[in-house]
Amino acid sequence: MNGSLLLRNATLLDPATGHYTEGDLHCVDGRITEECPDGTRSLDVRGAVVLPGLIDAHVHVTASTADLGSLPSTSPSYVALHAARTMSRMLDRGFTTVRDASGADYGLADAQAEGLLRGPRLQFCGRALSQTGGHGDSRTRGTNVRDDHPCCAGLGRVADGVDAVRTAARDELRKGAHHIKVMASGGIASPTDRIDSTQYSAEELRAIVLEAEAANRYVAAHAYTARAVNRALELGVRSIEHGNLIDDRSVELFLSHDAFLVPTLVTYWALKQEGREHGLPESSWRKVDEVLGAGLTALERASRAGVKVVFGTDLLGGMHRHQNHEFRLRAEVQTPLEVIRSATTTAADLLNLTGEIGTLAVGAYADLLVVEGDPLDDIGVLAEPKHFRHVIQGGEVVLG
Ligand code: ZN
Ligand code: ZN
């Protein structure tokens, strides 16, 4: 269990340069090293391509159903076991690190880090901050009581007003949040808001950004329209989630603020195909068309302009199995190398883990994906996990 491993005869893909090199890869104590001690277990990977383990920067590991309104009344222990299975399967799909975009907490992150559950390294934000009637308020119109019991498995918490959002942000930071998630526009899986609404006042958003920055953390905002995205970027939000309806001004703001865009195309694709079977209410299903087609156009526009684009999926419930299909959707408007960078080097930058993950450099975690085929030539190599020969995490072979 010391995480030492020697990969022999490897074809190594460096996502930063897009170049292949032939050679051996050494891992000691969970990290990539120059050399291995004598007697280290070795694995011959001749004929396969080795790249860094994949990073998905927008997941909800606790989303055991697409009916998010039912989560707060579901047993936390049941949801935790669902999350354990979801995380285990993400690892099988080559994702050695994920960033949770609301729902996961320090309990799941600690359990993963201690080896209690099998899954990707986990960055979490706890509950997403939402205004009353916002994307994180799961009440239907007829529900007036709010049950914010902190032990329940909801994805959001409602806070209104500058003082209340400061307290909510501080409370999530107190629980170890790696970033603060805010709902800055309407969404699909929320019962009472509209996609084109902006959410939170400028004063509230700014207060949340300042609290995150005070703790050396950052804010990620759920936002669809240019109006919501541009406002969030101007107020200091670092990571825009979805961003399907951005405009030219958004692109300028991403570049001038050095911000990240995290599209989540596959979730719309999956929701359209089978969302209703997985508990997505009819009212939410009808919202999908508003954002489906626009997402690819937004990705193309941002990518061409040099915006830092990161891989995200945002899948819910039984639709998690489509996670790798995001690679194929993006390849319609990006080169395979650009898509691979979004799930390795650029994602590592967003997670503030540059040089630690998403790279084969000496000193990085030995999180590796060994695949059959050339992913620079055919993105299908990553879009279909049947091409994976091994998944390695911290120098341990966890698949294959
Ligand atoms: Zn969202
Ligand atoms: Zn999400």
C-alpha cells in the first residue's frame, strides 16, 4: 500500500504540449518520481497511451435522483451510500479527481482521503447559496415551510440579504469548503424560477466573493444568460458554471478577469433523452431545450477566443453513466487536445492544484489513465471507458 509502481514501455501523453514520449514512468509513495527503488512492482503498458487521470470540475456525487426536491427528505445515510457507489463508478470512468458543485461535504471528502470509500479525490463546496425562490430553493409554489435541517442531503441553502449571505458563506468555509457555490441565475431542476432570471443582488454577490477571497477561496456561480454571467464576472466570480447563453462581452470579461468557464453539455443531452425516467419533473424537462443547442455555440465561442475552459458534466441520478460522453460532445467544436486539456491541465489550474494533478510531471500525484488507442486522433478513446486498460490513483492500480 505504499503506492510505488513502475510503468514500463509507456507512450506518455503530455497534455500541456500535446506531445508523446516513449519511456518508463516511476511512482513512489503515490507521486511521480525520477526513479523507483529496486523490487518495485512493474506493469508493462506497451502499446497503450498513458495520460494524467481525468478531472471533472462539475459533479454532484450526492445527486442520487434527478428529482432534487426529494433529496432533503431522503435519509442522509442512504444518500451517502449512493454517493459512494457514484464515486466508485466515476473512478472506473477514469476520473481520479472531481470538484463537487454542491451537495458533497467534508464527510465524503474525508472518507475518500482515508480510503474508507473508493472514488476520485473530492473537492467540495457544501451547500450552494441561493436566494429565496432561486435555483437552490427546492420548494414548489405551494410549499411555504422551509426545512433547512443541516443534516439533510439537500444541494442548496437559502440566504437573503448581505448579512445572511456572509454568514452562510462563512459557515460553508468553516466546514472546509474548497470554493463557495452561488446560484446567480435560474436553472432547469428548480421548480419556480426562470432560466433568464438573475439571482442575488450585486451587493449580496460581492459580499460572498469578499468572504471567499478573505479565506483564500473563490466563488463558482451557476449562471446561464450573458446578463447573469457578465454581472457575476464583474463582481469577482472566478468560475462560471454552464454559461450556455454567453455573449461577446462575456468573452472579454472572462479574459480580463482570468476567469474559467465550466460548460456541462452532457447533462442537457442526457436530460433530454431520459431525464423523466430518472425523476426529472415535467416542468423541468420542458426547460431543457432553452439551453441545449446554445451550449455548444457558447463553448465554441469561448474556446476560439482563448477563454480557460474546464471539463464538467453535472449529471444527476441514473444518468451519471454518460459522464464520458461529454468528451464526444465537445469534440464537435474543439480539438481532442483542447478537450483533454480541459479535463487535465486547465482543470488543475481551476482547482488550485497546478502541478499536483492533471500532469505527468515529476512531483505530481501518480493519478494515471492507461488507454488503448490514440486519444489525440480519436476522442472516442476517452468517450468510451471500454478503451481503458488501467486507472491508477496515487500509484495504486484501482482498475484493470
Ligand atoms: Zn447549475
Ligand atoms: Zn450542477
